[in-house]
Amino acid sequence: MNVYLDTNVFLIFVEEDISNCEIILKAAENSLFTPVISFHTFNEISKNLKSRNLKDLAGFLLFYIWSLPDIIVVQREQFRKYEKQYSDLVTDIDDLPHIYAYFEGECDYFVTTNRRLTQMKIRESVNFKSPKEFAEEILGVEGFDTKNGI
């Protein structure tokens, strides 16, 4: 099972002491699914954490991501073929690399806390799950009742 992990899953993992994102990443560490990300994820993590003077945390998180077993990182060249197909279904162009990577990675689920993205027209073609939904419905573990299911 291939699962697209949005950038916010990783950011919440390092920012919160207890989260459903941690459950998901521990499952990835144990090879319960194949994590898929976009090259754009690295850019977003670096920009987000470095802008808050968390350079060391950014370095740790990037190293951690590469340590996940069998992680698939979809490169820009791999999803050019999707650009015309889905761009009219997503209103925020920053979300497009993630959507394209979801399709190129042949993902079964797209885990995100981005509710705005899950309300766009693309929702009809993408199997979105919040971290809590994924933990409970797919991994079969009890999730945490946290703000927004993170």
C-alpha cells in the first residue's frame, strides 16, 4: 500500500509531543506501508522550519525522512504529464506537486491536515484521510483526540 504523506504530517510530528502523525510515521518505520512524498516536501520543510529559526530541526527531519524504509520521492520530471490533467481541480498551485506525486506514486491514500485542499474539486479523484482517520481506519489503531485530528 502506497500512502502519500503531506508536508504537514512531518511538521506536526516534530512539533507535537503526541500526535496521530507520530503513529503514522512509526507505522512507516515498521514498513506497514510505503510512504510517498514529493520533492517539494523537502522545500516546504526547509522553508517552514528555517523561517522559524529551527535550522537544526529541519536538518533532523530531512535526515529522518530519508531513513524511512522504501520511501518513494517523486521528482518534478516524473509528474509533468499530470500538469494539464489536474491543475484546474486545485486552486492553490503550491498543492499541485503533492497531487501529482500522489498519482505518480500510485497511492492508495493521501494523508493531510490541509482541510482546504480536501475541499477542492480534486477530492473526487484523491482518497484523502486525516492523520486520525488513517490511524484508525487503515492502521487499525486508536488515534488521539487532538485538535483537527492531527
